[in-house]
Amino acid sequence: MIHTILFDLDGTLLNTIDDLADAGNWVCAQNGWPAFTVEQYKHMVGNGIPKLVERFSPADCRSSEQLAATLAQFTARYDAHKEDKTAPYPGIPELLAALKAEGIQTAVFSNKADALCGGIIDHYFAPGSFALVRGSRPGVPVKPDPAGVYSLMADLGADPASTLFVGDSNVDIATGHNAGLPALGAVWGFRGADELRAAGADELVWQPGDILTYIRRANAALPG
């Protein structure tokens, strides 16, 4: 039986790409660097904000000191504007309500900084939508390392044998598999079906309601 679902945040629950791109391009403009398209940013995100900052910084502006300064600049700008254009994907609020009605525990596991995750979830989703919201924390490797997933499952009291991971990128599929979990690929997100297939997603879900269909089918297939 599937009792717990761990969701990626950006590109899975929320379409955050425009606000991320706007903050990145604002930083680029402040520093006189080339800007990037939203489509390019879709392939820069997924490994945490420090890696995003490294990717949009010119090669000759990546000393540890410069990256730390740029990260602070980006974080401040993004935090102030992270709700300008961001919105839940269509069908996500309805999916969460349906999962709750069926007694399925949900949580968020993101490479976004932990301090940003709670606030953005509270802004867009009803209280109690998730049992736990967890982002990137100091001393814990980012996805696809499974250490954070193990910690989150322990805090949830979740059995790996009944837990599912859902995300929109190859990083998410690898995260789920590294933790020994089935991983569904959210095609509506930033990366698309080809990347998710190549990453070995256990199944592609084309709209949020497909997740509920998958769970009902998987649970119905069990004996008794």
C-alpha cells in the first residue's frame, strides 16, 4: 500500500520558473552579465540555488567569494519577489485534497533553501496540506543524494515500502531511486517526458490526477 508521497516543489507543485528567472536576470543586469531565457532557466534549476547561481554566473565570476556574494544578492531578490508570478499547477490543490481524503500522508522535499520552502508553501496551500515541508539544510547533501529523504521519512514515520516520490526532473527520479522508492515523473514541470523517461521514471504522470489513479491502481493490485 502507498501511504506516503514525497513531492518535489519547483516544477511539480508550483510553477516557480518565472520568478526564479526574473531574479536571476535581475542579478545578471546588476552585474552587467548576459541574461537568459525562461527556457534556459528550466535547465539550470533542480540542484539547489547555489548551483543555479553558479550556472548563470559567467565563468570568470565564479570564485568562492564572488559566488557567495552573488548567492546573497539572488536570495534577497528572489525572497522579495518569489510570489510575483508563481502559482500552483492546475489540479494540484484538488489532488492534495483528494489524497488527504483517502488518508495518504504528503510531504515536500526540495533542493530550495529550507528557509524559503515553508513560507512559499504556506502562501499557496491551505494549512495542513503537508505533514512536513523540508528544503535544503546545511550539512545535508542536496538531491539526488538520498540522505535527506531518509531523514524526512524517519521524521514522518514513513515506511519506505509504502512511500512514493514525485518530481519533474532527472534529479528527482534519481533521488527516489537512490532512496529505494518508486519515482513518478511529472511531465507538466520544467523538464518534460524525454528527460523523465531517460532517467528511468517508474511511470509518467501527465496531469496531477494521474497520481491518484496510479496510487489506486497500485493499492488495488495488492492481495487482500
